[in-house]
Amino acid sequence: MTPPAHPATEKKIAGDHNPFAVAPFTSSPSMPAAALVESAPTFEAIFRDHAPYVWRALRRLGVRDVDLEDICQDVFLVVHRKLDTFHGGSAIRTWLYGICIRTASDYRRRPHRHRESPAGDDLPEVSAPADQEELFARSQARDRLDDALDTLDDAKREVFVLYEIEGLLMPDVAEAVGCPLQTAYSRLHAARKIVTDALLRGAKDSPSFAPQRRGSHG
Amino acid sequence: MNPDRDLAPLLFRPDTPAPVRDALATARAGLPTSSQLARLAARLPLSPNGPGGPGAPPPAGDPGAPPPPFNPGGAPGTPSTRPSVPNAPGAPAAPGAPQATAPWLFPGVMCGVAVGIVIAGAIAAFSPSFHRAPSRLATPALTAQTSTLGSSGAGVSVPSGLGSSADGQGASPGLDHPGNEPVPGAPAADIGSSNGASVGSTAPLATASLPVASAAPGGGRSSDAADAAPGGGRGPDAARAASAGGRSSDAAAASIETEAALLQRARQALVSDPSRSLALVEQHRRLYPRGMLSQERELLAVKALVALGRADSARSRADAFVTAYPGSAYRDRVESVARPAPR
């Protein structure tokens, strides 16, 4: 991959190709600039709008299922404590992911990092019954991705997760992980190669991998 | 090599191998369930009624109709509701609160506070509804104030509750809690010694989750948090605190724990009795118009309507959801439930 030469075009280019990129909190065209600081999000609004993303990001950043609730709680308690220091200088999502990165990094360094799973309160979703085969395939794909992500070092993993799964723009990714933009691109490029190779290798080794293909790819 | 194409996420690049694309797609779909979010919400210092706060207007409209539009990010121009988490750790104390002043600089104020302590202590002694500490977070405030004022004893806990009243009024709902139920857990001195600097409120809204509000003095989970309620005991602890307050206050009654439990019942009824599930969902909407689990509620409502064969209602409700929460993580799920793809 050849990173674009002109940094000024980075955001636009990245944004054009990131269909699920979420607009930053401060980007509302109808909101006057003076109102941005005043209308800083409340803790409740942040939780309601971002908790699922925080949960997902932490999971892909290496937090195990049994620890997710604890680590999510840690993230939001940090948010609660530091919300007064957030003045809209960056998107709220970028700020949140920065906290996720640091919290997950601390978590991964812990020698012992899981607690007892709460019993009896993890009720399964009771939505329309899904195709069991598809569920199994999804589970396998997710496990395989986690295995691939585990082969990455922390720096590459963070960039890969934020860009490829969470849909952040590259400048925001660089800000969240705290590295120069070009460094973020380099990490993404390297992480993509490692993850792709690992997933292809895993798919080849496992003949049961047969998720439903979309469209004509099947 | 085309740099523009190279920058596209792997999920949307045509040359991405199928296993990679599938893995990324499933990872993106790996969002928490509503019960997981409910448990998490119960462990956080969230306002029971969401950004609208306890004073939020009740919902209008009849049950079954799409919910009124709601601005997840908060309406621009409206005053920030951040004080709905009064005396957030690190935040300045509420105006009018005794601890907001500097007693060593203002002896008169200090005397006034001392008189208040005595009066409040007398009220507490004669009032059967005095509740010593609605939650564990009350104790750090108590300890902090004890060290500041040089007082001691249970009487100090009363101005602690009074002082935490965000609006500076003399009566904190926390004082209305009936009974003298001691909150299980470590002694106040243990908590106050470690976390006293970062907390300072016994606000009613926090009764649902105060046991964990003092749990993160650093970036990671503290041992205090783990010790506060081992084995997942924090939820029941919070529920007990919430229920203690809920007997006398509508705001306290609207606890996160109850909100989650109500939705959980709705979820459990979804398959066996979708009409009951829908009724529970509507009950949730009436009780918690701006609840923390509003999005999960709407997802459940759409599922229930689909299960009842009311596809049109499901679609209109899904549309209302998308309008109200355009950036929701549940948007795809709501839309796919309301408009299942033809097989």
C-alpha cells in the first residue's frame, strides 16, 4: 500500500471509502460552533449512543468475554471521571476509543485477567430463530478473526480494529492510538497482511468453514 | 496500485477474500445483547431517566404508536444535563453544598454547617424514615466531610446527604428512604480512605449504581471495585439501594435495575406471548421515556410487532427508530427485523 502523499487529502480520501464511518460529534452542520462546547454530551447520552461500540471494540482489542463487562465498566467510569475535561476538541468517539485503547492495553498486561462469569443472568437472545448453521459459521469466523488478531502486536491490532471494524477515519485512528498518521497507515498495512494471511490459512485448514456467501461470491 | 482503493476498508473492497470479509462482517455484528448492556448500565452512575433526568416530561401519545423523536446527543441549546450526575468524581461540588465551601476560611460558614449537622442529626434521630446511607458511595462523602469538619459519628452522614443535593435544597430524597437498612459492604472508613477524594455525593439518581461509582480511581479496575461486591454482587447491592429509595420517590423508583428487569421480562415473553411482550415494552416506554435502554426497547417492540404479524406497525416503528437514532448500533438489526430480506 502506498499512503497518499498529501496529508491534507487524507481525511477526505479515507472518509470516501469508509461507508460506516460515523460522523464525529462536532460535525453537525446545523450546530453553531459556539454551541459545540456548551452542548457537550452527557454521560447518559454517551453511554446510550456508544456503549455497544465500546463493547465491540474492547472485545476485538483482546478483552475476553468473561471480562468484557468489567472492562466496559472501567472505560465508562473513566469517561465519567474525565467528562469535564472533554471540550469537543476531538470527536467524542475518538476520545472514547482512546480510553478503550488504554484500558484494553492495561488489561492485556495483567497476568490474571478474568473473573467468574455471572451465573444465570446471561440469557440468550430470543429473537427470531437464526439458522444454526449460519450461527455456527459466524462463530467460527469470529473465532478465526480473534486468533488472527492475537498474532498482531498491540500497536497494529489497535489500528486494525479501529479502522477495519469500528470504522474510524484514519486521522481519528491515529489520534486515538496516539501516533503519526503515516505510522498508522504503516501499521494498518502490516496488520492487514498478517490478518489476511492468517484468515486464509485458517479457512484452508478448516473444511467446515462454509459461511453463507453474499451475492454471487458463493 | 490505486491508493484510493487501498484505503477502503477490507470489508468493502471487491478483491477482499471471502473468509476475510466474512470474519470482518461478523466482527462488526458482534454487539452486546440488551441484557449485557442492562447489566453494564446497572453498574454505572447513570441517571435513571436518562438525559432528561427525573424532571423529564412524561411521554405523550398512546401505546403502540411510534415513540416521540429523541435526540440521542442532546438537543443543542438546551442546558447541559451533566449535573444529573451530581458531584461527579472530579467535578466541583454543587452550589449550596456544605462541602462546596472552604470551612477553614469561613468560620461563620463552618458554624452554620455545624448547626445544620446538629439539626439534621436531630431530625434523623426522630424520623423513622431516616436512611443512614443509601449506598456505598455515601460513605466516602461522609468520610471526606468528617475529615473536613472535624466531626464524627452518624450525624455527619445527614449533611452528607443534604450537601449532595444538586439543587441545594434542604431535603435530599436520600433522606426519605424508609427504614434503617444498613448497606452491606465494607465499613465506611475503608472506602473513604481509598476513594474519598474522588467521590462526594449521595444523589438519589446514583442509588442504582453507586456501589461501583467509586470503583475506578485509575485507568484499570481497582481492587476496591472487586472488593465492593465480589462474585457479581454489585448488581444486587445496587438493586437493594435502588429499591430502598424507590419506596418513597418516583425518581428513585425508576432505577436502572428495574428498567433492565422490565425489558428482560419483555424479551422472555417475546416468543411465547408477543402481545404481552409488546405490553411490557409499552409499559417500559411509559415508565422510562428516556431510559438508558430505549434503543433496546424499540428493537424489542419491532420484534414483537413482527411476531404479531403487524408488519406495517413494525416498519413504521423501525422508521421512527432510525429517525431518532440514526447512528445507533442497532439500526441494521432493527431494519432487518422490520424488513426481512426475501429468501
